[in-house]
Amino acid sequence: MKILITGANGLLGQKIVKRCLQHNIPFVATSKGANRNPDCPETHYRELDITVTKEVGALFIAEKPTAIIHTAAITNVDYCEQHSEECFLVNTFATMVLWEAAKLIGAHFQLVSTDFVFDGEKGNYKETDPVGPLSIYARSKVEAENVLLKDANTNWSIARTIIVYGTGNNLSRSNLVLWALDALPKGEAMKLVNDQFRAPTWAEDLAYGCIEIVLRKQTGIFHLSGPETFAVDELVRKIADFLNISEPPITTISSAELNQPAKRPPRTGFDLSKAYDLLDYRPKTFEESLHLLKAELELTGL
Ligand SMILES: NC(=O)c1ccc[n+]([C@@H]2O[C@H](COP(=O)([O-])OP(=O)(O)OC[C@H]3O[C@@H](n4cnc5c(N)ncnc54)[C@H](OP(=O)(O)O)[C@@H]3O)[C@@H](O)[C@H]2O)c1
């Protein structure tokens, strides 16, 4: 067993590295540019820009991983809407290149995907529900999924997730929960939508699920998120409650008023039955994870 992680400098990538180290799972961490995670030993890190095809092939042959967990992506949905060529290059084309390389060495390939593949009309989505992407980012992920779904070789898995939160070292982007934990005590005014419903996902739970798929030699699509679905404004109010802030300066607005470049699905959230049954996936409640997150922030000063 040897897991190759792409996007190891990102939030999920760092949590997968952490879990591999904790459980003595052999791994090689790769990301674009230098290692920005001081918790990842340099001996386990290789630079890899996944859009450079010949680098992918050379690294796979040198490292001979038995499984790839592909977390790297352009994850800024509005950036993707305005840079579609770059978005499809990184999120779709590179997935195809990695999958072809994985097949050549007989390795399992896991793509980390998103709730945004759905149109958000139904909510509580099962793995078998039809997709309906609303944005360039969502289409880039659907097309990446299709690379796997249409292949006769089934040695792949897709782990779809929803708003991921947690701490990380030198992350290139923050996440909603960390941002709110920082902004609320400062009394910063916030405009939040009340018509987008999401199941926030504790990054450590997601890392467990992704690795467990590989360890249990599972294939196919898995939905991995937190167990509760909230409106975005409700989610931040829960954080305010947790911090004992009684009247947070939150203005509730609609998605139409917010008018972001990329269209978002109104209601996602996942049916987690398959992950419960096949992976023993038991994600923390939002409140449980806030306690852990607070303790971690106090300990590390991140
Ligand atoms: N975060 C969410 O709320 C969320 C929700 C649903 C699905 N997902 C999916 O979950 C996965 C992990 O998300 P995350 O939150 O960990 O994202 P993240 O923190 O943005 O990490 C993505 C990583 O990919 C790296 N990357 C970008 N382009 C690359 C390239 N050409 N070659 C190599 N690495 C490259 C980035 O490098 P730099 O750090 O150097 O930019 C970053 O470290 C993604 O596939 C995302 O689509 C995330």
C-alpha cells in the first residue's frame, strides 16, 4: 500500500497527510510548488504540477503508488466562472492524465468531487441521483467524473463532498467556518445568504472517508459530508452561539441580491447511508467539530 496524494498543500490534502502519518500508512504527498505544510516531512514530498503531463508519468513510474487520492483542483467557484480554460485544464484535463497514468501502473484512482455537480432542487442527494451542473466549476467536475464513469476499467472511486472546513498550514484560501470564527469576535459585519443549504464537512472526517475507501478497496461513487444541513446564515449564527455572541452583525440576503459570478445550487446535503454502511463513516456533528476546532486553534495559534 502506498498512497499518492495530489494537492497536498490544500486543506484536505494536509488532513490526508496527517492521517497517513498517524496510522503509519505509506504515502507520497505532491502539490504545485514547494511543500507549505511543516507537518509533512520533506522526505515524503514531491513537487507536481498536475497539468504537466510528462511530470505526472515520470513521478508515477518513480514512486509506484498503489492508490492515488486526487484532491488538487481550482476550488474557487467564481474564479472558475471567469477563467474557464484554466478551470477545465486543472479540474478536468489533469484528472484524465492522472487516471491514464494510474491505469498504466495498475493503481486505484480516487477523484475528490463536489455537491455542486447537482442542480440543488432536491437536496439530500444519493450517489445515484442525476447530476445537473450550474457553473463552470461544476461542469469541470462533472466532466472529470465522466472520464471515470465512462471507462470500462472500474478501479476508481469518486468522493463527493460539501463545504469543507478545518485548520491547515499556509493554506492558499480560508474556509467559511475559520473565517467566521475570526470575524465574529471582531464584530465584523457580514452579509449571508438564507437560501443556500449545505452540510458542512469537518476536513478530518472527510480525510477518514477518502482513505477508508482506498483501504477497504471500495470503488464507485461515495457521498461524504457532515451529518447536518443548514442555510449558510444559520450556520454562521450557530458559530456565533458557540462563541456566546448574542447579536452578531449578520444581514441576511438572497442569492439574487448577492449576485455572485457563478450560480450555486440552492439546496444540497447528502444521504450518507452508503458511507455509513460500507466505510463505517461517522462524521462529527457541527457542534462537536467546533469544540475540536477551537481546541486546535488555541493549541496551535493558527
Ligand atoms: N473546500 C470545499 O469546500 C470543497 C467542497 C466540495 C468539493 N471540494 C473538493 O475537494 C477537493 C479538496 O478541496 P480543498 O478544500 O482541500 O481545496 P484547496 O485547499 O483549495 O486545495 C487544492 C490544492 O490543489 C492545489 N493545486 C491547484 N492547482 C494545482 C496544479 N496544477 N497542480 C498541483 N496542485 C494544484 C492547490 O495548490 P495551491 O495551494 O498552491 O494553490 C491546493 O493546494 C477539491 O478537489 C475540491 O474541488 C472542496
